Amino acid sequence: MSPRKPSTKDLTKEMIVNEAHKQFITKDFQQISMRSIAKELGCSHGAIYYHFKNKAEIFYAILSDYFFELNNTLDENMNGPEDHDTKLLNVFVGFMAFGLNNQSQYELMFIMRDSEIDGLSQEAANLSYEKFAQSVRFLSTTELLISDIHSTFIALHGFVAHYRHYVKNYEEAKEAVDVHAKFLMKALTFRE
Amino acid sequence: MSPRKPSTKDLTKEMIVNEAHKQFITKDFQQISMRSIAKELGCSHGAIYYHFKNKAEIFYAILSDYFFELNNTLDENMNGPEDHDTKLLNVFVGFMAFGLNNQSQYELMFIMRDSEIDGLSQEAANLSYEKFAQSVRFLSTTELLISDIHSTFIALHGFVAHYRHYVKNYEEAKEAVDVHAKFLMKALTFRE
DNA sequence: CTCCTTATTGACCAGTGGTTAACAATAAGT
DNA sequence: ACTTATTGTTAACCACTGGTCAATAAGGAG
């Protein structure tokens, strides 16, 4: 009647997620197959479907960690000791750096809208945006329009979406990131 | 000794491209298969490989038309009768409208960096960007930094990449497009 | 030792892009 | 007309993909 003890479990959700995550560092969502995960885990790919309903569910479990990390980065940049302008710049740079250093993950978080991941991560994406918007509003020295904050976010997103094709990590685009961040600072500072 | 005359050709490159293009209006690259094209054309999918070396080659043939259309749109907006500021705004709006009205195509032109399409369309994408940059430089009332133009392009790209998830065409995002375009105008106009 | 639940396997499905031997169809040379 | 070279086309095949599911192994509870 009572459930079997989890003492001698061979395959756990954690193991699956870990393996998927491991492959996720170097490959993207589409390049990782249920079979490649199973093979590395030494089990059949069918076994994974006992623990996860589908491929998307595994990767959503991973993505939530990355959303957490992105939110954390935002917080850290906001609570630094610098003046507001510097911190605002750091928020911009931090967002772009995150995107460029976690390209496969960023793709799934904000760029892909493929099938089932959708409904799951969209909420988290909106939450991250809200956090971003609040940070920017708080750090700005002038009263900002919501639309300006939104445009700024879109411009940051555009940077990551564009540069991920040309660059492997933040380091390789450091200068361009800085220039873009300063451009957005200029745009936000403008008063007519 | 001489090649067979093309008089009684059943299957032509044009027919294949047309069918692929037809499906490309409502489906995206990944959803269209060699078999779905062949089925509609009443031939085997193997036959297509006689005319095109792979799937990417078919879609590149289609994309070149869309790059042409985008460049045309840029020209039209630039050669209008309005004043420079209005035309510059039209260039921004025109780019976003193109992206939102041709989402599957825009994805392949600027967002996807999937396998073989890459090398082929990257050149065309760079050319389109050059055209955009020249237009902006010409239309601007003040001397612009190259980096500012680049940031502007990236911001426009970000808008399309973001809104394509929420909107089916330009009409549905008209207001947001306008707001974003004006934000970028502000950013470019700013002098410190 | 019998249940009964959990976990796992491996065959299977329908689909993908791509390759290739075989073959049909047509043209030109003799 | 017969042969031959070339062009197109087919259909079987390959190695994959995500996903399903009956059979089955493994272990705890009574």
C-alpha cells in the first residue's frame, strides 16, 4: 500500500536534469536529444519519460535556475555601492553579459517560442522583465516613461539576439556591450 | 552529347521554390519538410534533391527575394517627399513593419543561425544593414556616430525579435512600433 | 509467499533530412 | 532505326528525432 522507498533509486529527476544541463552548456535545446541524455546516463530513453512528461519539462526545470540567476544578477547590480548612473549602466551591461554568457539558455528563455516551453517560461520571462523595469525606474535620476523602459529592454534583448551569432561570450563583445549600454543611457537621459 | 532540352520538364526549380514559398507564408522553416513540398508537388521528396542540394538552398532562394523587398522598402521610405525627420521615422517603422509582417522570413533572415542558411544569408543581411546605415546617416540632421546607428539597428531588431511572439502582424503592434521608433529618434537626436 | 507499486526496458510509431541504385525519358550521333 | 550519353525521377534505404506502451524486473508490505 505504501510507496516504495526512494532509497535504491537508480534514476532520479536530479540526475536527468544534471545530465541535460551538462549538455546544455555546449549544445542548444534542439541538439540535445532524449536519447543522448539516456545514453550518457546508461539507461533507455523511455525511462526518462517516467520522470518527465516530455523534453520541454526537463529544460524548463533548468531554465528556472537561469531565471533565478538573471534576477540575482539584477539585484546585485542594483544594490552595489556605486552611484545610480553607474548602477544603471551595470544593470544594462549585466543583462547583456548574462545573455552572451548563457546563449543556449537565453535562447530558450527569451528568443525561442517553440511549442511547450512557451507557457511555462513566459511567466518567468515576464517576471524578470518586471524586475528589470523596477530596477531601471528606481535607478533613473529622472522620471521615466514606461514605454522608455520597455524600449530599453527591447534594445538590450536585440543586442543579445544579434551578437550571439558573432560572439561566444561576453568577453568577446565587451566593448560593443559598453557602447550599447551608453547609447541607452543617453536615450533615457534625454529630456525634450 | 548535348544536354536534353528543357521543353518537357516536369519538375522545375521554380515549381519547388513556389511551393516552398507558399507554405512559408503560414509555416516556418522547421515546420516545412521536403516531404510536404514533394507531396503537394506530386513527386517524391528525393526528386527535389536533384534540383536543390538541400533544404537550406531552397529557402535561401526565397530569402533573397525578401532581402530585396526589405531593401526596396528602405529605398521607398528614404525617397519620399517628407522632411528628413519624418523619413527617418518611416525607415524605423518600415523595418519593424517588414519584420512583423514577414515573421517566418525575418526569423531566417536575421534570427536563426541554423546550419547552412548561415553563410548564404549572412552576406545579404550585412548588405541590408549597410543600406540601413547609409539611409540613417543621410537622413539624420546631425552627424551620427557609427556606433549609434548600429545600436539603433540592434534596437529595431530587438523589437521584431520580441514582438513576433505576441503579435501576428504590424497592424497589431502599430502603436508599440510608433513608440519605439520615437524612442530611437530621441536617442539619436540627443547631443551632450 | 503473495500482492502491489515503482521503475525500467525495448520494441514500436510517425516523422525528419539526406543518399543512392535503379530506372524512365529524351536527345543526339551514327 | 539503333545506340549511347545525359537528364530526371522513384523508392528503398540510412541514421536520426520525440513520444508511447506492453511487458517485466525489483523491491516493500501484509
